[in-house]
Amino acid sequence: MMEQASAFSGKVVVVTGAASGIGRATVRAFAAQGASVVAADCAEGVHETVAGLAQALAIQIDAGDEAAVQQLVEAACDRFGGIDVFYANAGISGGTAGILDSTVELWTEVLRVNLIGPALAIKHAAPRIVARGGGAILCTASVAGLRSGAGGTPYSASKAGVINLVQTAAQQLATSGVRVNAICPGLIETGMTERAFTYARERGREDRLGQLNPLRRAGVPEEIAAVAVFLASDAASYVNGQAIVVDGGLSSSHPVTRQEFGKAAF
Ligand SMILES: NC(=O)c1ccc[n+]([C@@H]2O[C@H](COP(=O)([O-])OP(=O)(O)OC[C@H]3O[C@@H](n4cnc5c(N)ncnc54)[C@H](O)[C@@H]3O)[C@@H](O)[C@H]2O)c1
């Protein structure tokens, strides 16, 4: 596949969690904008993500392991000469465990991958991005990090941590030329949510998916990838330390029981 050289021509973009879902769509979106892309994931499918891309490298690593994150950063710099954008997107759901049934083992693993992983990405990628004269770091948080109701307790806490992480990192990287932002997706059809989508489809209840947001549908990975490309671009040059919600409007309302309340006649 030939990519059109454009906004990200000459830029190097690293994406974790790139074997599937949001990460895979984002790698392809940046490549379509002319970027050299480094796709990282612990799963083999990461090689398929870069198939057909001209300037691409796939690496199998654990995004929650410091030595592996360092290896990823080194590999990107060795292959493409530096890093301009790092998207720490890898994550696990940890299931639906609540506060009373979450084990220490579950807490430790969810926080390791979902929160410590992005912290390690910032720690090791930021100096390389500074060396290029500035750029952007993105992390995937979630609407689950804003309030309850979109995942298990360790997952929600880990994503709340990511929102705080980009705030503190943006402050600490002041004057470095590196902007740090998070994206908070709502319900997106990916590997993580596959079971819910399959379950609904098997029962003919696909129309229930995403019904709580005003767009009345779930999102697709490309709708998150488009926001990631924007946040990493010069068009977002004044967006820093923010958690950008991309959820079809889900989080814009308190829960209401009277659905017709204030509804326009469309
Ligand atoms: N799908 C949704 O509705 C939704 C909503 C909000 C936030 N998110 C977040 O979006 C991000 C991407 O998830 P997705 O929805 O595309 O799901 P996905 O399961 O399709 O993709 C996640 C990828 O992360 C990889 N991964 C998991 N642990 C890893 C590790 N330790 N090291 C390297 N790679 C690892 C997986 O192998 C997988 O390829 C996650 O952080 C997730 O929490 C998803």
C-alpha cells in the first residue's frame, strides 16, 4: 500500500497496543498521513498491523515492563532516527471485578499495564521527543476513568490514574516542547469489547449497544484514531494536559429516567 505524504511526513510515531482495535487503527491512520510507524504489542497480530505499510516496524513487547519499554524506544530510534509521537494505548480490562472481589494480583496487573505502562512510556519517550525539538505523547484513558459504570474497579481506577498522569506529566514537561494528552473513549468495538458485541448480536439486540449516548450507537476504532492524529498534530498545538472524551456524548448527561425530557422532535 502506498501512503500519501502529508502532515506526518518525516515524523516517527510509536503506538502500543497496536495488534488490535484502537492501536491498529491508529497505526494505519498515522501511516496514511506519511508517518514512519512503530507498532508494539505483546500479541503476534502486531506484525499483521504493519503488513503493507512502507515505513513500519512491528515489535512484540510487554508495554508494562520497563526494560521492554526502553527496548521499544531504542528500537524506534535505531530504525527511524528518533521519536516524535508516542501513543501509550495498550490496556487490559481486568474483567468486571468490583471492590469486594478484586484480588491484589488483579489490582497489580491492571495497574501495571494500564497505568505504570503509560508512565514508563512518558519517562523513556519524552527525552527522545525533546531531542527532536518537541512533539506529543498520548495515552488512552477511558470514560471509566471519569466516573463509575464503565468497567471493573481496578480498570476504572487505572484509567483515572492515566488522566492524572497526563496532567502531572504536562506540567513537568513544561517548556520542553512535549505536549501530553489523554483520550477517553466510550464504547468502541474492539477486541476488548468483542464479547459484549457478540453476545448482543447473537440475541438480535445489537441496537442496544451504545444506546445510552445521544448518537445511539457504539464507536469504531477509526473514530479514536482520528482524534489521536489530531492531538498529535500541529493543529492541536495549544491542547496540553487534557483528557479528551470521545464517547458520542455519553458523559454529557446525568442519568435520567424520562428519556423524553427536553427531547427535540426529530
Ligand atoms: N474498546 C473500548 O470500548 C474502550 C473504551 C475505553 C478505553 N479503551 C482503551 O483503549 C485501549 C485499546 O484497547 P482496545 O479497545 O483497542 O482493545 P484491544 O483488546 O482490541 O486492544 C488492546 C491491545 O493491547 C494489547 N496489550 C494488552 N496488554 C499489553 C501489554 N502488557 N503489552 C503490550 N500490549 C498489550 C493487546 O494485546 C491488544 O492488542 C486500552 O487502553 C483500553 O483500555 C477501550
